[in-house]
Amino acid sequence: MTLEQRYESAKELYKKIGVDTDAAIDKLKNISLSMHCWQGDDVKGFDQDGPLSGGIQTTGNYSGKARTPEELMADIDKALSLIPGKHRINLHASYAIFEDGEYVDRDKLEPKHFAKWVEFAKERGLGIDFNPTFFSHPKADNYTLTSSDEDIRKFWIEHGKACIRIAEYFANELDTHCLLNIWIPDGLKDVPADRLSPRQRYADSLDQILSIDYDKEKVLVSLESKVFGIGLESYTAGSAEFTMKYAASRGILSLMDNGHYHPTEMVSDKLPTMLLFDDKVALHVTRPVRWDSDHVVRLDDETKEIANEIVRNKATDRVLIGLDFFDASINRVAAWVIGMRNMQKALLGALLTPFEDLAKLQNEGNFTKLMVLQEELKLYPVGDVWNYFCKTNNVPVGEAWFNEIVEYEENVLSKR
């Protein structure tokens, strides 16, 4: 059978359970994921030569890491050419591009330092999301927005304000919103003597950052929590409770990273509650292995459940989906493609699920038939629909995309 014939067969099978595969494909085509730039260079950035800090760590030393803005943009181009649909890119402030010997510190960053990124995005029809970088900097060795040193705290407050201005620049130039996500690594390795004061300073710092005038329809500010990091095992100021309470009280978004909770907590279980109370929710999808280890996203149970909750709650336009992982043990461009395509596969699987019928069975208490259908659906031919989706979006079908990665590594990456 040809690919088209397999799709027509799958289409008829799904039709019998009330699912329109054409409609699912059309819906998926319009769901944009935000692809994180930092996978391409191990979170190095372009504004400093020091080590990665902030309780995070990249492992591996695969050849071909991007070393310059031009190399990183070329790698992003290659990855996006193998991913169906139209997407966004997600930048950290540490990826500012300085020209003609100019350099400014992070508290003095301006839109002009990201003009080349805007040019890149315009040429490709991409949106840009943005993150202040509160790590990998001499003034982040101890604390940032929670610091008791007022000079240090002021530096990072000014950095946050600068990033909001840059985010608004992105939104204006690209005619799409910019998600501006704030995350800080501030915390303690061992048991704290005072849990409250750092959080009081954090709240005050955030209030000062948000006090500047900006277009709240264009710049969507979110606050990201974390349970712990390397060297921050006992306490983080930006806990889930702090970030959610702060976001709710100030009218900004919560961002949930599914690696930033205790191993038994599932973001998929949290999403429906968040959607019940919040107009929009932001996500960073990763794959933690026992801790927030930022493994490449696989098509695993939690990724599929996250997608299920987004789709079954009719929230594809309310949940802002970004990916966040950095693996230096494998080809970095391949890592992007694997993760992005897996998130799309999860969304497609959800779009091909008759959730209303399943919910009806649950409400009627018919749990036997509900379980039967849930299990039988696992073997429905989602792969045939996925392959058709890829072909109609002019990207390689199945594992054929990897041939292009091998060629790119041989001709480009291996020469770096």
C-alpha cells in the first residue's frame, strides 16, 4: 500500500469511532511549538565564557556544538526543515549578539542586541519567546532576585526590566505575542535558617520588574517554579507554591516545567486545574529521569498525557507549549527534531481520540467499556496519519529525516 492508501484506510477506521482525521491534521498544523535555542550550544550563549551555573548541567561532549550565532541559526534552520508545521523559537538573554566589538552587561541589554534574531525570525515567519538569564554570570554566583546585597539585586531587577522591553520589541516586530518567562536558580544546598525573607525579596524584585510600562496583550509574562537543582537540594525560593500564588495575585501566567516537580508529581494532572482558573498556561516540556535532567522528549506516557489534557480540555490556544532540554551526548540537531516531532505526535494522538465519547462513558459509570476503548485505541494507526501529515507538510516521513542529519553532520558539524 502507498502512504496515501494507508492514510485512507486509517481515515475510515477512525471515522467509525467518530474521529475526523482531516480535521485533526488541520488542527495540528496550526499548533506552534516554541523550540528552545539552548539545545544547540549546551546553554552556553554568546555573552560570557564562564561555566554553566544555576543548579543545571549539560552532560556529554558530542562533536559539532554551535559556537557562533551564525552556526546556531544554521542548526536551527536545519532542525526546523525536518519538523512539520510552523513554529516559534525561544531565546535566552545570554544569546544577545554584539557587533563591532560592543559589549554591554545584562542589565543594559537593548533590543538592538537582538536585531539579528528578529531578522532571522522575519525571514522564516517565526515568532520569538524570551527568557531573562539569571545564571552563568559572576553576579549570579550566590543569589539574584532574592539577594540581600541590594546592588546585586538591583542589577538583576534591571536585567528583568530590560528583557521585558526586548520582549515587547519582538512582539511589535514580528506581529505576534512574546512569552517572557522568568526563572531564577536562587536556593540553598542545605536546610535554611530563613525560608521567608528570600521569598519576600523575590516578590519585591518581581514587583519592581513588572512595574515598568509594557503592552500586556503583546508581552505575556510567566513565572516558572522549580523544586531543586544541583547544589540547591534543600530549598528554592521559587517553589511551585510561591510562583503560582505570585502569578495569580499579579495577573501573570504560571509556567510549568514537567521536570521541576517531585518525581511522583505529574504536570498532566495539574493542567486541568490550572485551566479551570487561568486563561492561559505556559509549559516547558522535558523528560526528567529521576530529577530535572532535561533529557530529550520521548513519546512517553507523560508526554502523551500532557497532550491529552491540552486537547480534551479544548486548550490548544490557551496552553503555550515550549520545549526545554539540552543533551550533549547525541547529535544536537537530531535532539531538537526528535523532541519536537514527539510532542507533535503526542498532540496528534490526542486529536485522534474521541474524548467526548470517553467522558460520556465515565459519567455514566461504564468503566468496563471505557477501559476497553482506552486500551484498543492504543493500537489504532496514528502512525499512518502522522506520516501523511509529514508528507503534506513537505518534511521527511518516518525515520527518513535522519538521513539528512547524517549528511549535515558529515558536511557541517564535523568541520567545527
